[in-house]
Amino acid sequence: NIINTAEAIIMSTDATGRVTLLNPAGERITGYTAAELRDRPYWEALAPPELRQAAAALFEAAREQPRSSAELTWDSKSGEEIIIAWHAVGQRDANGAFTGIVGVGLDVTQQRLLERQAIVTERLRSLGQIAGGVAHDLNNTLAGIIGPTDLLLLTEDDPQKQRSLNAIMAAATRGAETVRRIQRFSKARTDLDKQVFDLRELTEDVIFSLRPRWRDVAQRQGLTIRLHDEVPPGLAVHASAGEVGNVLMNLIINAC
């Protein structure tokens, strides 16, 4: 009754790794029945192809050590990746010969996902703070260029010098616009609470931030990627700007 009602995976194997017992929780979490895992070592069904050798080595290690613990990545029968915190005890007969393992596994997939999301969120907040500081310094630098250039344009009559000053002003203005986009986008990426924002502005910032990916890198490879933006201006959205921005980034990256 304890084995059948436990929420953890409880599994036993023979000396070759074939399953001899799999409780209902194990069948529910993995999608396999015990009968489906009896004809081959369990790692051939449960471990992703690139991890099967490591899983087999872990089973072989149980021959020498009485207890082992590991966090394993398994594939359920439906193809979904699951993460199992696994604890196994080697079994021996009266003569000391290895007869298999008895293991208990906890599904920690959701827990690990939340931990990863928390780490990503904290990194984004840190990056946003750094970007804000850098943008502030750049704004001060650009203000020191734009202000004097503007004053010189008021007093300069030489056409050639005026063209040069206008070129400086245009370049500095483009730099200021770049800084503004970085500030706005970094704030959106680090602010995961819902707020009202302009989807058009966010889309423009995402496109701008990924420009090296869809334009510069593609051109160096002899490719032409045209990005069509049909989001109407002034479209107010109530959502997490950071998460919507992440969706838009993934759409562009996947398309590239």
C-alpha cells in the first residue's frame, strides 16, 4: 500500500537494469508501465539518447557502492523532458552478488524551472541596472556634443563648416536615440510586472536590439532578411512588457 500510494517514483530492477517493479506514481510521471520497461535496460527508454551512456555508467557504479544519488534528465513516453532527483540502493543476495537496485525518484521539474526563471529574472534586473548606468553616462557625453554643436550652428556662416556641424549633430542625435531605445528596452526586460505599454514602441526596440542578428550577420553570410513590422502605432497593451518582449525576440530569432 505504501508503494502504491506514494507520490514518488519507486522502481526496482534486476542486475541488467530491466525494471521489475514500477509503482503507479512512476507510471504516471514517466508514462510507461512496468511491463513496457521489462524488455530492455530502463535507461534505453527513459534517458535521452545523449545521456544514455552516462545513465548506464551510473547504474554500473551501483554495483560497487551501496547508495547513490543523482539528478537525472528523463524523457517521458510523450516526449516531455522531466527532471528526477534519484536515490538508489544496490541490492545483493545472500552470497553478496549484485541483483539490481531499488530507487526512489522525486519529480523536481517544476521546481528547477522556477529556480531557473528566478536566476534569469535576477540577471535581467542586474543587466537593466548596468544598462541604465551606461546609458546615463552616454547621455551626458552626447549632451556635451549636441549642445556646443547647436550653438556653433547658430553662428557659423561657412556652408562647408555648416555641413560638417550638421553631420556631427545628426550622428549625435542618432546616438541619443540608440541610448533611449536601450534604456526603454532594458527597463521592459527587467520589469516583469504587468503594466500598460505601447506595443509599437516595444516592437521597435526589440527589432533594434536584434538588428545585428537579422541584418548585419545575415548580410555577411550573403543573405537578405526583410523584417516587416505591421504593429499599428499607439496600440496600448496591459501585460508584462518583459515577457512580451521575450516572445517577440524568440519569434525573430527563430525566423532568422
